[in-house]
Amino acid sequence: MRVIVIGGGPAGCAAAYTLRKQGHDVRVFEASDCVGGRTKQLKRGGYNLGTGALFLMGGLYPRTSALLKEMGCDKKLVPWKGASQLMDNDNSRYPVNFVALQSYLSIPRLTLGDRLKIIFAGIKLFLSPGAKNAFDGHELAKYETGENLEEWARKNLGERGYEYIVRPIMDFLYAVPCSWLSLPFPLAVIQQAMKMSLSVPPGGIGQVSDWFIEHSPGVQMHLNSRVERVEANGKGYKVTAKGEAYEADGLVVATESFVAADLLKDFISQPTAQKLKSTPYTEYAHVAIGYDKNPWPNFPADIVMPVGYGEKRNVGAIVLHSRRHPGAVPPGAECVGVYFHTPPLANLSDEDVKREAVEIAIKAFGSAPEPSFVHLFRYDNGLTIAKPGHYKTLDSVHAEMPKGIVLAGDYFSQAGVEAAVFSGEEAALKLTSAPG
Ligand SMILES: Cc1cc2nc3c(=O)[nH]c(=O)nc-3n(C[C@H](O)[C@H](O)[C@H](O)COP(=O)(O)OP(=O)(O)OC[C@H]3O[C@@H](n4cnc5c(N)ncnc54)[C@H](O)[C@@H]3O)c2cc1C
């Protein structure tokens, strides 16, 4: 079968890898100059900056882990322990391990009553059914009740459990208020939290997509090739990029959902296009601050997460990149990543974001000389956010696709490399197993 994959993020690359493994004739069209999408790396001086994604989450990423193992790349991953500190309003510090939820129970702000309530809720949750893969949109749709994470957490974990455990973790991971987030995904993550371990490929997260393509011999890559048009062509399709037309028997469309809606407008109904276009992608900003000489080589944690009871705050986490990804910095240097919360961005200029990033890095880790560079990454469409009802709406879109076209992308569940890889592999399998 001749298949064209549109989009070379982790979803498109996983689809291409799966299709080549089955022996199909595969072309990948990617708009930018390299694969990786929102996981791409940016080389700047001797630094290797992540433009988006930071880490893989081990057992919580079952399909990514399985495919990396199949390619022999799992052993190359560099583990990261993610030692963290919560930084309270009065600058008190509470050491926790980002990966070990039980470590949050030692936060001195929690009372004995809070701890018992949280443990009880954890046991109850552990015994209840939930999605097996937290990034499988179809599974998540089955558990969707319309409830949001903030309601659930305040009710089941108490106010302090919400403020000191759930809110800081989600502020870092998803950068939006917990009231915006549908419940099945975070519950599935908590239920499987013991499977979580953090790691980063030696070349940064963008290397996951590179590995898929390197292990897809014969795949035909078209970089800098934005697909402009998709048309019907007999039983198949014609795809136009850079003025050239290419024919295929089937398509995997692995772009952002609003791009898919535009490219497929002649093939899908208005309501289906509307579902794709209304997928929320939120604004996102993070700042990389480089120091050619590391000002804090002995700081006792790798991540600082601001917390504070009921407090408004602009930043979700401040990360020492040399600890997360040693290949990110030249020898002896440091790079701080400051990850902003989405709502305040509406009122912050680029200069405000950069200034606040440098200030909070110093507050988090201690004084430092002028940085060697301050690089802002700011996106209108950074992360897909699953509001209550999201999974059911998006899951229904698959059944509404015309024959020979399948969609892939993290937007079917919750932003994350696993969501993309899972959907890319699934799309490839669905396309090639459809009856003639
Ligand atoms: C700041 C940030 C931090 C993150 N942190 C993490 C993390 O720590 N761990 C994690 O797992 N995930 C993280 N993510 C999420 C992760 O990056 C995404 O879930 C993942 O990249 C989604 O992959 P995708 O293939 O679905 O989409 P994308 O990565 O967006 O790829 C889509 C691709 O399609 C291409 N494209 C679009 N239109 C066209 C067209 N017309 N023709 C050809 N190509 C086209 C784009 O150029 C792009 O390369 C983070 C994201 C951001 C922004």
C-alpha cells in the first residue's frame, strides 16, 4: 500500500515506523526542517535546548517504551530522578520526589487528618477501574463523567491536598487551572503512579522521532514540505506540497487537529470539522536561561515548584536542565528552564516573561551573575488541553473519517509523547487492516 503521512511529530514518525515495519511504501511530509514537532531540539552555541517536551514517563508510556525497546533504543535513555523542592509563599522549602507521590505526604503543611484523607482516597482510587493506558483517548472516553480535576481533588484530598500536591504537579505538567482538566487522565496517572520513572534520550526528547525515522529504512522523507492540499484521486488521494502532487492509497494525517480540519475539509462533515477545530490548544511559554559557568553546581534539587495556599502565581516549575538532560549544556555550564502557567500569559509581554523568568530562577536557586543568554519559547498553540467531555467528542471523530484516511495526534487524549506515539501506531494499524 502507498501511504502518505502528513506531519513529522512523534505521532507521524510512529505511524511511519509502524507502516514501514509492515512493508508499506511510505512518504512523510513535514512542514519544518526536521522531525519532532513540539519535541524538537534547538542547538544554540554548545547548548541543546528542548523547544517543548522535557521527559518520558517510563511505565506510564507503554507504547513508547515498547517501540523504543523494539528498536534497541531503550537502553540509551538517560534516567532522571527528578529530585524536587516545593517553594512556599514564605520561601519555606519542602523536598519531594516528583516521581514518588508518597513523598508529598511528608510536606509539613499537611495535618495528620489531611494525610489520612489522602491515603484513604488513594486506596479507594487504586481499587476502582480506570484507563489502562492514560494516553489512550478511547479508554479515557469510557470513564468520562463531566467532573473536573479541581472539584474531585478538593472533595477527595481536601484543600491542602489539592494546593500542595495536585495543583503544583499539574501546574508544571499542563500549565492550566485544574478546573479546566477532565478527570479520567489524571486519575489514570495517579492509579499507575508507581510505574512512573523519568528519562530523556541522550540527544533530548526530539531524538525519539529521529529514532523512529532511522529505524524505518526506505521511508521517503520530505522536510520543509508543508502539505497544502488533499484531493480525491480515484480510489485514493492526491497530496500537494511545494506545488508537486503525490499519489497515495491511504493517508495518516498527524498534524495539529485544526490543520487536519482544514486539509480534510472536502472529505469530512461540518460538525466533524468543528470538533477538530474546537480542540483547545492553549498558549504556552517557557524560557531557557543559559549560564556558561554553572552558578549552582551543588543545589540539592533539580526542580523547584512554587506552591502557596490559594496563591495566584505565574510560574509552574523551574528546572535545572543540566540535571534533567546532561547533553543540554556544555561542560561546566547550566541552563535553567522556567515553565509558565497559561492564564497570566494573556497580560505578560515577551519582555515581562523573560524578566520574571530570570527573577524567579534567582529566587529558586540563589544569586547568579548576568546570564549568557535568555531564550523565550512562546506558542499560541502549545499544549492540547482535555476539558470535561473532550475524550468522547474526539473519540467519535475516528468513526466519521472517510475510507483510507486516519488521524493521529496527541489531541485525542492529553498532551504527551505517549499520546502521540499511541495514536500514530494505532492509526497505521487501522489504515492497513481496513477491508479492501
Ligand atoms: C512546552 C512543552 C512541554 C512539553 N513537555 C512534555 C513532556 O515533558 N513530556 C511529554 O511526553 N510531552 C510533552 N509535551 C507534549 C508533546 O510535545 C506533544 O504531546 C507531542 O509533540 C505531540 O506530538 P504530535 O505528533 O501529536 O504533534 P506535534 O508534535 O505538534 O507534530 C505535528 C507536526 O505536524 C507538522 N505539520 C503541521 N501542519 C503540517 C502540514 N500542513 N504539512 C506537513 N506537516 C505539518 C508540524 O510541523 C509538526 O512537526 C510538551 C509540549 C510542550 C509544548
